[in-house]
Amino acid sequence: MKNIVITSGTAVGSVLSLAQSIAATKKCKVYVLCTDKKASNIIGLSKFVDKVIYINAEDECNYITQVQNWHRGVGFTEKPVLYFTTDTSCFYIDNHRDWFNEYFTLCMPSSEIIQTFTQKGLAEVKAAEFGLIVPRTQVIKNKSDISTVIYDFNFPVILKPRATYLKDGLNFKIKVIQDKQEFKSFAIRHISMNSSLLCQEFIPGDNDTSYYYLFYRNKNGDLFESMGKKTLQSTSNGGIMLKGKGEFNKNLSSISKSFLNNIDYQGIGGIEYKKYNNQFYFIEMSVRLEGFFKLNEISHSNLSLISYMDITNESSFNKVSQPSQEDGYIYIDFLSTFINHVKNRAYKLILSDIFQIVFNSKVKLNVFSKNDCKPFFYQLISTIKSNK
């Protein structure tokens, strides 16, 4: 039975979902390489995680060295399967792919896909090249780029950091800019600090027009999928998913399958779209587990177990057909949603959510599992103490 190793950062839910799904069935050992101390403490309480290794990484060289030293100390008798939950770990490890291929079985796509789709500005060009509809996009590096947006773009626009591993001092996920003067001031300030930004024209629509598509595609081209809507995000214009609902969409499935076949994607990933005028616009793609990866599990798609059985060449995988997604299951990032409601003084929504959690069996929380309760309650208590 092959063990698994998971790279992680601040996100907890996707790591636990993967570990719980695989280890509960296959009884393999699970190791987590985590770059966040707080997340390490939470993940380490899971009964499905054998060991959390805190990686205090300041840069790529330091990260790779610590991972290699840890691997040598463990002395694996066979290659463990390596999964990813952060873009940065994907990018770093891909840069040292030959060494990792020798000692791990990698659940990751090609180098070309990683180098392209972990960096905004490159991802949009490639997505359009392979048939997806993409909002108008401009990388902002200098004053000429700023002028292009001011004169050629419709406002509002959305600004995003280009990649987490670029370490360009940007500490936001998205920022909506309403007018040209606000954009000019913001952009000039950041390029003066040698930061580069991605600017996209804003695609109108409320939360129910944002879609997610989670998948695993193997080397034979077999594709397993799970999809639905983002029903609440950290801002009304996008951001971190706070709530989601499983909902199969035939058109979305067809578009995504065609795209993934065209680029010959192999591994786990996720695509985010926005629907406008009956068309799906590509927003971004993750080349690793999405933070809301648990949505596939609660919709009974179980991409975790399918990927593990396929990667480890289990004979029983051939007997596994694509499970039919069960629609209507609701995902809640409980603590983030609660904090968001308090911030917006939406106290009635807090009561409504609690009622749904207690009485609706289709509502599931991102970290909580009835078979693995400790991480959730530790996270809850820690959050309460830190906000006193």
C-alpha cells in the first residue's frame, strides 16, 4: 500500500478531505509538508494524518532542501504519492522535477501546464488559445500598461496578484477598481514597488453566476469530474469561496472536458468560471487541489480515492466507473463565513446558517468530519481565542 505525502500552506480543509478519503479506505500512511505553523497544528490532530512536518521555507532553495532532507530521513521503501494543495509547492517542485520523479509518484500535470497556469497573465492567453472564453486581460508592469487599461478597458476592472510564489508584496486575492483615477493611483503605487498585477475586465453577475469545476484526468484521458456554483464568496465581486452547492451542468462539463483534452492535462485540478450572457468565462485554473476540494467528496464523486487507485495502478480501478454526482449538497467554510457575516453585520444569516447546519443533512462544513472531529474543534477554539 503506497503512502501519500501532501504539500500544504494555510488551507486546512482540502488537506483533511484528501487524507480522510484515502486513508479511511486504503489504510495507508499520510504525511503532510506544511509551511504554516497554525495549519500544521490543526492538521496534526487528524487521526488520518500520521505526521505533519513543518517546513519553515523562506525561498525555493530552502523549501526544496528541507523536503529532501526530510525524505532522506524517513527511508521510504517505495515511492509515496505526492499531492499538492498550493501553487507555490507545485512551482518549486516542478523546478526540481527530475529529483522528485525519482523518489515520488507525482499527482501533477506537465511542466508546461504548471509554469503557465500558476501565473496569471500567462494562463489567460493559453486558455483562450485552447478555446475558452476569457475576459479582456492586461499584465501591469509599467506606465504603458497602465495607459492601455485606462484608454481601452471598460470599468470596473479586477486586479489580482500574478502568482503567490512571485513574492511581490501583494497581500490580496482580488481588488475591484471602479474608476480610472482609482486604478491609475493604485497601479502606479504598486509598479513603483516592482510589483506586477493582472488586470481583467469585470464580468457582471451575482454569486450564483460563479461556477467551479473539479476534476481528475489520468494519462489515458479518462476524466472524472465534480461541479457546481459558488453561492457566497468573500466579496460580492469574487474571492475566496465561503459557500458552494453541487450542481451538474452539461454545458460546463462539455466545455471543460474539451479544454482538458486539448491541453492533455494529467492529475487533479480545478477551473473557475463566471457565466454571463449564457456563456462561461474562464476566470482561473488551479493545477492542484482547490481549497474547497471537499465539495467533490460531499457530492459523492470522491476524486481523492479515484486518483489514488489510478495512480497506484490498483487492479480494482478498472472496475470504478465515474460515480454520478449527487446534486444539492452544500459546502460551508464555517469560520470564514461566520467572520464574514459578523463583518457585514448580517446576524440573521448567522442564525440561518446554524439552522441549516443542524437540520439539513446535505449541509457539510469544510473542516468538520464526524469521524475526525478534533481538527474542527481545535480550529474553532483557536479562532475564538484569537478574536477576543
